[in-house]
Amino acid sequence: MTQDFHKFWLKITAVVIGSFGPVFFFGTMAATSEPARWTLDLISWPLNGLPTYDAYGTRFLSALAGGFLLGWGVTIWCLQAWVYDAAPEGVRRTVLTGLLAWYVLDSAGSIASGTASNALFNLLVLGAAVGPLWRPARA
């Protein structure tokens, strides 16, 4: 893999992560919560209409998650744009470490909360986000 391809893939990683931000932000309002509710229904397989977005706590946590996810995606985009050329291996390892930390804690929490199906979904997201970043690039 080349460094140019890694920079390109970091943009994909940023979009994969950041795209969940608006979905969960819109989950904060009843009129626009269906995409977020459906996403949670999908990752808590099987599709059964649960969870709902009726509870205040769900909407509030959705606001927090949306902000964190968008911010994390923007951070990765900025790392590839402003830092990668100066420290390609440092950026790659930083993003990879963050992704692995997310995967472990999110999956463990999903299993602990009785939603083990999300750990499997997380594998798909992890694979899409990591892609070729798993290995160092050639200069």
C-alpha cells in the first residue's frame, strides 16, 4: 500500500465514522428520529421495531453519540489533510488504535447489555474503517 492510498483511505474512514453523526443527531427529534431508530433496530438484530426513540434518555444519548461520531470523523479527516504528510505512521497508528479501542469497548458494552448482534455489526464497520490501514504504507 502506498501513502497516497492510505491518505485516501483515511477519508473513507472519516466518512464511515462521521456519517453516523447526523443520523444520531436527527434521532434527537421525534419528527426525524426514524433513521436513527431503524439503525439501532438493525444493529440490535432481529428487526422488531425496538428500540424506540420515545425515552428522553435515548434522545439525549443520541445527541451525545451524534456529536462524538461527527467530531471523530472530522478529526480523522483533518489528520489526513494536515498531519499525515509529516507523520504518516503516527497518524496511521493513532487512527488504528482509536478504532480498536472503540471496537473493544463498544462490543463489550453491547454484549454486556444483551445486544451481542452489535458486536458482529461492529466487525463490518471496523473492517470498512481500517481497510488497508492495518499495514504500514510504503513511502
